[in-house]
Amino acid sequence: MFGFFNYSKPGPGVPKRDPNQSRMSIYFELLRRKWWNLVKLNLLYFVSAIPFFVVTMVVMGFLSSRITDAVSPVFYEISETEAAAMPMIAGFDLIIKFALAILFTVFFGLGPVTAGYTYILRNYSREEHVYPVADFFEHAKSNFLQSFCLWIIDLIVFVLVTTAITFYSSMGGAVSLLNAFIFLFLLIYLMMHLYIYQIMITFKLSMGSIFKNSFIFVMSNVPKNMLLLLILVVVHIGVPYVITTVFMSVVGLAVFYLLEALILAALFGFTTNYFVYPAIEKCIKEAEAQSDKE
């Protein structure tokens, strides 16, 4: 359809199910069958991602102090002078740094480990055989260069976007309206990440082609992509926000991040891969049909 597929990597498997069975029922069946595999994959992902996560936290450190200064007085309804003097607020900077790194991991990914992780999740969603540990590291290695470059690009984009939003918000007036365009760019860029890694591990394409076709998929499936992104935002931003601001519970926040390490990342990664793959599969079939005609 878009003329960008290269068949050097494996395509979809042969359908084995009743074509009349709904995708939603298949999703819940697979989720039940793969639950413990997802838990193990989640742990493998987070352990393997430690070096990338540490670097990401260092980068987030350049942003966290500004965010802490902005939100601490709002969260705790105190003056900036009082906020700076409180030990609890002093530790808030570390929480913000860690939370930003988690959010970056969930919404953008961490390069090679995300490539290997996506390969496993894609095969689970397509009901194809996979050796979790071996295939995880094999595809992290085979996609290392592109996925590493993507991680660096994502870090740069994240820093630039957050810096621009902070800068334009402080200026006020008509200039602050530029944030609307920045948010629109960020929204599209985030939705592109629903597809980027799956395209990367499925086809041999240049980075430019991966970004181009991820954008095409986003624009051609906006409602579904918005829904998936909304779910991610509600769970990974909304829930910790409520825990922090409403309940002000350090224990609750710790439990939430423990769940992130145990299951949440893989659960939503599987969900994303399962529901975006049909769009990619449709284009594969159209490209194959076009190739047969030629």
C-alpha cells in the first residue's frame, strides 16, 4: 500500500483460528494464557534496561529541578520559600526524576532492549512461537544500531519539548499559545511510538522510512491510536498523580512502581502490539497482492 515493505524479515504466520472469532475475545484468551510469561518478560525487560534507565534518569535530572520548582507549591499549597525548606520537598526532586524516567520508558522506550521486548510481544500477539530470553537478546542485538539511535533521538526530543513548554509557559501572553503546537507535535510523536519499534523489528528499513510510515499509520488510525494513548496516560500518569496529590502516599507510589516492574509495562506493551498489528498486517497483505499482480 505504501511501498515501504522489505521481506527480508519474517512476515505474519498462517492464521489458525476461526476468522469469525472477535479480536477482543482472542485478546483476553491470550492475556490469560500469557500472563505469567508477561510477568517474566516484564522483569527481564527492566533488569536488561538498567544501564539505559540510569542514563535516562541522569538526563531527567536536568529537567526535574525545574519541574519540582513549578509543581511543589501547587501540590502542597505552600510558598516556594517554604517548599525549598521542607525535607519532604527536597526528596520530591528524586521522585520526579524517577517518574520521568519511568514515563519515558513507557511512552518512548529504551532502545535495544525495547526492540527485543517488542519482538516477543509481537509474537505473543500473533500467536507465534518464541524463545523469550534468546529471542529477546537476539533481536536487541540485531536491531541495536537503529534502536540505539532512536533512543538518543527520543531523549533529545523529550528534553527539547519539555524545555520549550517550560519556556513558553513562563512568557505568557500570545507566545504561550505556541505550546498548543508543541503539544500537538508531542501527541503525534508519542502515537508514532505505538508503531515504530514494531516496524523496526519486522522490516528492514531506514530510520527515515520507519518514522515516515509510523506517521502514516498514526494518521490512518487516529481514533484507535488516541484511545491506546489515553489508556497509557490514565494508567501511567493519572494513577500516580492521584496517589501523589490526593492520597500523598509514599507507600502507594512504591506499590504502583512495583507493579510497573512486575507486570504493567508488559501488559500495556502487549495490548499496544496486539491492537496496532492489524494495521501493519493489512498493508503486508496489500503489498503481497500488489506483488502478485506484477
